[in-house]
Amino acid sequence: MFINEQIRAREVMVIGPNGEQLGLKQIKDALTLANYAGFDLVLINQSANPQVCKIMDYNKFKYENKKRNKENLKKQRESNLEMKEYRLSVTIDVHDFDTRVRNAKAYLDKGHKVKGSIRFKGREMAHLELGRDVLLRFANALEDVASLEQKPLMDGRFMHVILAPKKEK
């Protein structure tokens, strides 16, 4: 953004500090108005004919922009929490299952989502209820730290369940 003496146009459309239009002014007159008001003349729209400038406190404008961008990034980070996938199988052993539950619990404690999935191979496709039982057992083992966001859902040869961390009260 161009401010004050950096603006190279001869005539500019000037907008006052309260948003009122002051009309078409020579650049010298616009700079004088800005200095008299104790503000800066900031080029808002360079592609317009005539170019549009606003009288404002540029440092305050930069500060508020930075603050707004930081807040947007924070909201974006909250909505884009990572999701970790834990692969289970229909014939998973008890200790393997417990290890995956323990690791998923630690990941959920950090505030991330967890996706449990099973890939059905060969004749396992005939017994989808076994896979659904394993995923529900996985969700039940984590119910103290997580809530079920998506029930077991079949997608091709995969069945998925999504768990989200419980909200702190």
C-alpha cells in the first residue's frame, strides 16, 4: 500500500476519516487535509479512475489488519485439526487393539480427531458385521475421552469410524 508522498497520482478521490466522501482533490490538497487532520493519506484502490485514497491512521490500520489475520489463522487452525488414522483388522489381537487404543487416547488428549478404519480382504467382505463390531469396540474403549462423530460407514472395501475429542467444560 502506498501512503502519503508515495502516491504518484495527480488527482485522487478522497474519503474522509469517518467514511464521508470529500470529492476529487489534487494530491497536494489531499495531503494537506490528511496532515491537518493528523492522519495519513492511504491509497485504497489503485486501479480505479481516479485513484481512491482514504484519510486514516495507517499504523492503527496495520495493527488491526494484523490482529484480524491472526484471529482468522487461529480459527482456521481450530477447524483444521489434524486427523490420525488407526488401521484395525477384523482379526486384531487383544494386545494390538489395546496398543492402538492407548495411542489414540494420547492423540485425542492433544485435541485432534481420530479415524479408525478396517480394510476388508477377500472373504471378510461377507462378514461386515465383524468389522463393525471391532470399530464399535474401538469407539467404546475411547468413550471416556472421545465422542462418536461418525458411525461405522462402509466405503468400498474400507469401513471407517471418526471420533472427536470431548469438549472440556
